[in-house]
Amino acid sequence: MTHTAWVLGLCLLAIQPAFVAHAAAKDSRVEITNFAFSPKTLTVPAGTKVVWTNRDEEPHVVTSAGAMFTPSRALDTGDTYAVTFSKPGTYAYYCTIHPTMVGTIVVQ
Ligand SMILES: [Cu+2]
């Protein structure tokens, strides 16, 4: 083994835990684009932080149907909103400004 290969191997060993930690980080994303939540249904394990990002030029709101979590304020372009789902269940939500925009978070 050349010295270079040995050093590279050491580097890979050193950075590997960072990748593992990143993969285990419990957050998941929903994009708001073209007046729709994407993915429309997101299934996550309990304890996941779900982060919505508004990619539209229009403001949108993330509101729980049945008030199962705190609603967001009106999200402008690029704004994010996060909810951590600790209990299993099906969480339907919609946009109060555009009530035909609906989505679901399924927490397992
Ligand atoms: Cu909206």
C-alpha cells in the first residue's frame, strides 16, 4: 500500500462517522411548489422533524386538520416551517389560504 492510499484510507475512516450521523438525523422535507405539497403524503418514523419549504412566489400556510399541531404563519418564498412528530398517527394538513392544497404526514 502506498503512503497516499494509506492516508486516503485514514481520511475515509475519519469522515465515515459523519456520513452515518447525517443519515441517522431524523428530519424529512416537504417542498411547497406549484400550489401543492410534495410529496403529498410523507411517511416517517416517530420522532421525525418534518420541514416544509415554500418554493412558490405565493405565501402558503401549513395548518393541521383537527389542530393536531401548531399551524405555521404565512410562509413567504424560501421560508421554512418545522414540526417534530413524536406520536404515531395520520396528520392531515392543508393551506388556509388555498384550502384545496392538502397533504398528509403518516407517522409510524
Ligand atoms: Cu397556499
